[in-house]
Amino acid sequence: MTVGRYAPSPTGGMHLGNARTALLAWLHSRALGGRHILRFEDLDVGRVRGWAYDATRRDLEWLGLDWDEEYLQSERLELYADAVARLKTYPCTCTRREIEAAIQDSAGAPHGPEAVYPGTCRAGQPDPSRPAALRWKVPDQTVCAADFLTRQTLCQQLSTEVGDIVLRRNDGVFAYHLAVVVDDAAMGVTDVLRGVDLWTATPRQIALQQALGYPQPRYLHVPLMTDYAGERLAKRGGAPSVMALRERGEDAAQVRSVLAQSLGNGFWPVPLPPEVALDDLLLLWRHKLDRLLL
């Protein structure tokens, strides 16, 4: 059976970009007759807003989206600790500034999309006077990810393009990449539909799945919703919240139609009408999946 999920961070109100991804994730799970999970990714407690849990639930229900199970990452810390204990790790007390300086000294300005940790603490001794993060000694191998939706493949050489990734921060918070991999495996997630901003993180997550002996789900990455200037919507950027639309009495069906239409006609198997019902969107998503399976 297909198991999908929507995994928001309760750091504020859902904006329209979050809502569009939630809609597509729900359509994917339900179009395949599967279960759908709501998972609050709330490990970074300093950024969590207590009211955001219920606001997110209300927003999803208002949009007509349901779920079969709900989880909070903050209640699953033992699972993450067990997973870390199964991996080859080392303590790291490097500061961000020290890492940037080491990168500059060793190879000049980074040429890839992100800076790669140069392995300072892997070879040396951590500073016992500082709190230590825990880094994973990534294997010296190339890992490839395939996107079921876009048919793209992304390969990354772990040691040179990714580097030893943090599994637990120096404040004790488990890292996103670890937690999401552990949770997807434990919850039996078979299909991960999420924003394209996480596409480049997929190979390292697959590498963790391989190291921990977990099955690999099918990945689908969807476009991000942008503003008039072409910038991605973000909570900290003041993107309009679904809660504000809901509380001022907007029509949820109309909002769903606008979200679906914002993807453009090239995204759907047929052009969308001005207003489209949820059941019709389900049929369209099934049609899209049928085309992908040809």
C-alpha cells in the first residue's frame, strides 16, 4: 500500500506555498488509495510556536485534506538516538566561521552549490571546552537519486560534494536529514512528495537509508510557489497565511482551485477549468500518474 506524508514545521502559520505542497501530497496518497500521514517536524524547539500545531490542523481540514495518523518528531527522540548509535560518527567542535576559514585555506572559495565540510575534526581533536556536534563519516561513494515526477537523476559524490554531515547539533537537536530518514522508514512511507528545494538533499538521505538498512521511498519534487518577484514564498518573508484567509471567510474551494492553477497548465494532463473540485483534482492526479508509469 502507498503511504504518503505531509511534514510541516510548526514555526508559524501555513502560507500558500505550504498549502499547495500539502494539497499535492494529499492528492498523491489518496489517488493511489493509500494512507496519508501528518508529521510535525518540531525538533528545533526554539523556533516552534505552540499555536501553530492546531492552526495547521485547522488549515488542512478547511482545505478538505485529511490524514490517517499524526506524529510529532519531538516525541521520537529515542529512535533518532538509536539510529545515530548505528553510524560511524565523531564529535565536531568547529564553529561556522572556522569551517568557512578552513574551506578558504584548503581549496579557495567553494565552487559547488554548497560549502563542503573539510573534515577538520575528523582528523584532529575536538575542543573539550566547547559543546560538540556529531558528524557522520560519510562513505567515499557516489549516490544517485531519481525523481519519479520529473524523471531527473541527481548523483553526488558524498565525500567531495556533500562532506561529513551533522546528525546532532551542538545544542543536542537531531538534524533534519537524520530524523526524516528514520521517520519515513519507521512509518512505512513509500512515496515522498515535497518541494523541489529539497531535491539536492535527496542523495544524502538515500545514503543514510542505505547505511541504516532502510528501504528507499519513491521521491517526487514539485515546484515552489513564488511571489510577483519570482522569490519563493516563506513565512519569514511575510507570505500570506492560510489561517488569515480562513478566518476572514474566504471560500476554501476557490483557494484550492487557485493553488492548483498556480502550477500552470503544463503541470496537469489537461488544462484546468476556472474552478475545480477536489474529486476532479484526484482524477487528474491519477491521470498524471498513469502517464508517468507508461
